[in-house]
Amino acid sequence: MILEIIYHALGFLIIVGMVIVAIKFFVNYKYTGQKELLAGIIFAIGFLAGLVYLSFLFLFQVFGLDISVDDRTFLFINFGFVFLVMLSWFYIFYQFLYPNSNTVKILFYILVGINIVWELFFFYIIFFSTISFKIARIIVFIYNMCALSITGALVLILAIKSLMSKDKILKYRGLFLLIGFLLGGGSLVIDDGIFNLELAILDIIARVALIIGIFLIFFGFFMTEESRLYKFLFERKKEE
């Protein structure tokens, strides 16, 4: 029980962290008008969808209330917004690196179209088709692996481009984005959001890694010369 409480407490910390990130994206968008920051908000919303339900499900159960749903509905809640995460990262990639490229813009719209079709298909197989739950879960797993691979490739390219820059700020931002995504992506592969007593320690470690990953991604977006973390790293490097 203690391990489960720790596991879900970390889940609430992740929720709080992502809400703070979303608010930061919105505030910065209001001041700068940078469209990629809106994509960051969408990323945060898509990321939170399944986690919010699972965390509040546990909280309600502690007080003797049941808000559980059937397996198919849970599958939709947990994975129905993955496409938002992928599309938001593609848009960020497009705006940061190739804002004037018609080719990348066309690819983005093609990806949007594919994901609209996927989401309609996903909704159909979950709520209307006679496909077994096992088959539906396999189909969703294949899509999620494709989405994670595409997102990973985009973040990797963005991070490498930043690391190759002569600008120290961009280098640090690229490094944080890369490490943050590796930690976050790796933790999501391990932790499916459902507490498993046999894998409790591994799941808890995965959630801690996810919190660190979110922190690093946050600084990958917003670190400037005025950031305390940048000053700390730069001054430490100078001392060495």
C-alpha cells in the first residue's frame, strides 16, 4: 500500500509539473506570440490525459468512491490523446528549424490528416467494432510505438541541431531536450500508468525519471542567460 501511495503521489507531482509547464507556455506565448509555444500547451494536455484519470481514480478509491470504467474506455482515455503529443512536437520542430519550408509544412499537414483518420478509426474500434479487446490493444500499441519513434526522431534532430550550434544557450537547451526526452520516453515505455506490485520499485523509478525528464525539457525550452541553472552551469564550467 505504501509503495502504491508513493507511486500515485509521484503521479500527482507529474500532473502539477505539466500544469506549470502548460501555464508557462501560455504566458510566454502571450508575451512573444511564438506559435510553437501553443504546441507546447497541446503537448502538455495530450500528455496529461491518461495520467489525470489514473491518479484521480486512485484518490477516489482511497475515499471509497469508484470512478472506474471498462477496459475499452480506459484504453481510449489512456492513449486517445497520444496523437496530440506527436503533432505538437512536429509543429515545434517545424517552427524552430524549418519555419519557411513548404515541404515540411506539407508533411505536417499530411501527418495531421493521417492522425485525424487514425483517431476516427481508434474511436470506432474502441466503441463500435466487434474486434476483441486484445486485438484493439495490439493495434494501439503499434500506433503508439510509431508515434514514439517519430517524436523521438524529431526531438533527436532538434537536439543535435542545437548541440551543433556555436551559441552556448542553444547547446545547453539541446542537451536538456535530448536527456529530458530520453528519460521521459524511457519511463513511459516502462510505466503504463497501472500500479503493479511486482514491478513497484521499477515503476516508481520510472516516475522519478519522468519528473526529471519534464524538468529538463522545461529548461530546454525556456533557459536563457538569466536562468539560474544556466548561470550555475556556466560559472561552474568557468571555475573548472
